[in-house]
Amino acid sequence: MKKVYFILLFIFFNQLSFSQTLAISTINVGGNTTTIRTHQFDWSIGESCSIASFSNPNNLLVTSGVLQPIYVEKIIANNFGNVWTNDEVSLYPIPTKDFFTVALKTTQKGTINFTLLNLSGIVLETRSVNHIYSDELEKFDLSKLSPGIYYLEVVMAVSPTVFKPKRGTFKIVKI
């Protein structure tokens, strides 16, 4: 009789517990990137349960996998002037859902022109700001745009006090 109870109890608990599942999911709850001397380390808390790629008819490719960071990076540097440093211009939060902010920390005074572009190079928004203070914020609204990758070109205009304009193009990811 004890064997029957034991077998029934075993079957009952076996049906309630699942050790593996076939569903595709990612269990990342946090992570960061850090640089120690000359080495860069990416870390995450949790990992992918499966690694798979998915695509749709609009040529969107999404890959679930290990450590797919999104960095704020400058993608264009040219010989028309100086390039912004990370201390002078920063964008946050990237990736964004609706709004992102550009923090201008340069001490150079003058007109700064912003141009928001899509992947095709179509101008979505232009804006000019007379930069006077070293800590200024410019907020951009992406709520009406579809998720994707956009670029923000930031250019210090030539003026009597600015001989070599600074410029840089920043990648923005809207989710």
C-alpha cells in the first residue's frame, strides 16, 4: 500500500513540475559595460534561454542571444572640422521609447544645428540652438516615429568666433 501511495505521489509531483520548456525567451534582468585599463567587459544578469533569429517581410531581423548591447556611438567623423568628444555632447536614454535628451557640455559658444535623419537619410527634424551656457539640455520627441534606428547630426555652425566647426553624428535606437 505504501508503494502505491509513493507511486501516486511521484506521478502527482512529476506532473506539477517542469524542468524544461520549449518556449523561446530571454531572462536578462540587468547588465552593464565597464572598462578596466585597456580591456572592455560586458556582463549581464541572466542569459538567453535559446538563441534564435526571427525576421519579418519588412526585412527586420531580431536575434535573441547573449549580450547584444546598444551603445551610444559616433558613427561619422569627417575632415570638415573637429569631432565632438564624449564630454561635450551626450545622448540619453538610448535606446528610447519616446523622448531622448542631448546634453551639451561644451564651453564653446555659438549656434548648434541639430538634424534628425532616418536610415534612408531623409531629414525628419531640424533645430538650431544658440549655445551660451556650458550645461544645456535639448529634448527630442520620437513618439510619433516608428521603432527603428535614427541618426542625429550635431554641428557647431561657423561664426566669427568659431573657425573650425565641431560636428558628429549619433546613433539613436527607438524601441
